[in-house]
Amino acid sequence: VRETDISLICVGTPSNHNGCVNLQFIEKVCAEIGNGLTSKPSYHVIVIRSTVPPGTVVHRLITILEKNSNLRAGTDFGVCMNPEFLREGSAVKDFYHPGCTVIGQLNPRSGDILEELYRELSAPVIRTSIPVAEMTKYVSNTFHALKITFANEIGTLCKFAGIDGQEVMEIFCQDTK
């Protein structure tokens, strides 16, 4: 933390047995970064890349960062939500060729510093609030899960009817309007 301008937090946020999101790993990292900020003389931006429920960054993680650093978010350090949209098996390609880059910013200074990190990428950068960025990630995950579920159901129907479900979906997916 002391020797960098940006910290990217990319840790797992698995589900608990009751279905709630387990935030223990991201909260621990925020506490550690907060401790590191106490001896940092310059502005530092903490970037959350992990999937978290809307409201987590503003209402939980910033509180942890401020408590452990004795500093104020937006004044002494910056915070951004920068959800990753990476697929297994093509994560590196997806990083360098994203459809867009979403930056949820606590303040413009934080967003400016993070946007500079992506200056070499050709994708559009969308700057918004932290809660909108958090929710965008959940919407993206939900929509992709819906598409998989839909394709599986079509596959089941096609199999029952003796129709090639793969061919049906290939034709269906050509309609981009």
C-alpha cells in the first residue's frame, strides 16, 4: 500500500449456507489496507473488483477502511467499485478486450486515477456511482445465469421432441435485435 497508488481487491465472496454473501475475506483485506494507509503520506485509491451486494462498499467496506486508517474516504483516500466481467477460460482476453469498463466512484478524483489504469484499452469507460456499479455486476451475473437456464430448458424440450437443440440455439442466437 505504501509503495503504490492503487490497491485492487479481487477476493472471493462465496455464499454462506443460508444463501447470504460471505464478506469475511473482503472485510479482512479492507482492514489490512486501512492499516497500511496509516503510514501512507499520499492519496491512495482502493478498488473493489469482487462481487458484492449493492450498498456493501459504501455502508460496510468504507467504514472498515476509515476505522482502520483513521482517515476519511473521499478526502484522504479514494474508493471505487470496478466490477470484473471475466469468464473462466478467457479471463485474460476478456480483461484486455472488455465490452466496457465500469467505474463506480466515490468522487471524481478516485475515478480519474482508476480510469488512467485503463487508458490503453479500447473499450468505453462508464463512470457512475458505487451502488450503480455494484448492482450492474449483479444484473450481469443474473442475466447470464438466466440465459444458461433458458438454453438448458430449450435443450430439454428439443431432446424430448427429437430436435437438435444446439442447432436451434445457434439459429436463435443469430437474432441480435
